[in-house]
Amino acid sequence: MSAKGTLKIPRPLYEELKGVIDRSSYRSVNEFVVYVLRDLVAEQPTHVSITGLAQKEIAIIRERLRNLGYL
């Protein structure tokens, strides 16, 4: 199992989220928050890779290498 961290949210928000999960299939506020955050992160484009190059730049380089027969 992966390591976990703690996220603190205001109590009024927590209580609202409890109301949301009571009307859903989620088992806990934590489960719901993890789902929402994963969904939010997945929607965000990855602009910069670990090398500092944008994904578009990497795609262009790969295409050039493919055209030259290296890939």
C-alpha cells in the first residue's frame, strides 16, 4: 500500500462533504476527496516533463527520430 499524507480542510466543508457522501456510494469523506482530486489532476495537461521539455516538443523530437530511422 502507498504512503499517505494528511490534508486538513475546514470543518464546515468537511460537514458539507459528509452530506454529499450520505447521498452517494462513497464510504467516507476521504474516499470522495481522493476521487475528486484524482479526477481533477487527470484533467490537467502535463506541460513539462521531468527533462524540462514540453510534451509537444518531445513528440516532435520522437517524430524526427522516427523519420530518420532511429526509432
